[in-house]
Amino acid sequence: MTARAGRRSIARSDRAPFHNKTAEREDRMPARLGAAIAASLLLLLSPTLADPSGDPAAVSSTDGEYSDKQGNPTFHIDKDGTVDWYTSVGYIRYTANCMQCHGPDGLGSTFAPSLVDALQNLSYSQFLDTVTNGKKNVSASQDLVMPAFGVNPNVMCYIDAIFIYLRARSDGALGRGQPAKNAPKPAGYSATEDACMG
């Protein structure tokens, strides 16, 4: 055997085990992909896992504002598509104060995240804390800063309504755009709004 032929046989024998390991990895890939898809579907189909604030079903109402069983503000949408007053106000206030950065309908922009997606992982108290105190996210590729709105009455007087609107969007209960029909303004709403706005 020549030296050149010996090198060829060594090179071929070196490649064979690597090729077999690659084939083994490829054989396991469909099982891993299937497990990842199943886990993702489980998360998407479970409302309590998808919404850290808990089940969004309204169990009580005070002056037109609905709450879930944990006491978090939530939406109420009738079978005919009529939304509660707070969901409607939330859309208006979101559009006036949040859309510039977070995009129409809470879907995000090139420099601010989707709030529809964010509410899949944020509880009401975390949302409230972020809006009140702001947030800074610094990485090697970008520097994202959300200002604090805790002293802005145009945001804070409507924070529950904004959360309710985004929660309805995040849970898939409300589509894009302004709700076509809303419930009438609750009797005490204007007095509460005036007191908050000063």
C-alpha cells in the first residue's frame, strides 16, 4: 500500500463515525421537534398558563369595571360583540398614549415590544409596575428604555382600562381596531375620572 492510499483509507475511516453521529442526530430530530410543538401547543391552549393574571373570566363588576376571581381588572364582551366601557376606553387611551411606541393594537414596533405578546407573561401587578416605574433593557445589540408614566394622569388615571384592553387583545378575545360597540358609560365614571385628573 502506498502512503497516499493509506492516507485515503484513514481519512475515510475518520469520516465514517462522524457521518454516523450526524445520521443519529437527524433520526432524533423529528422526535425533538414533535415534543417542542406539543409543549408549545399546551402553553397556547391553556388559558391559565397563557395569562399570568389568571383566568380572564369576569366574576364581578363594580361601577362597570369587571374583575376576575383574583381581583384583577378584566374585560367583558357580550355575545353580540359589545365590549364593556373600560375595554373601549382602554383602546382610546392606549391609542393616545402607548401606540407611538408599541404600535397599533398593541402589536409592537421596531423599537418597542408587542404588548399583546408581553401580557402572555406579565401579571397585572407586573404591568402596573412597568408602566409606573419604567423599564430598561440593555443588551449587546440594543438599548431599550421605557419611560416611567407614574406621574402622568393621562396614563395612570386610565391604567386599568389600558390593561383591560390589552388583556382582551392578548387573550384573543378582541380583534384589531376600535371595538364597534361598547356598553354605556357607568354612572360614577365621570366623577371618578374628574377626581383623578384633578
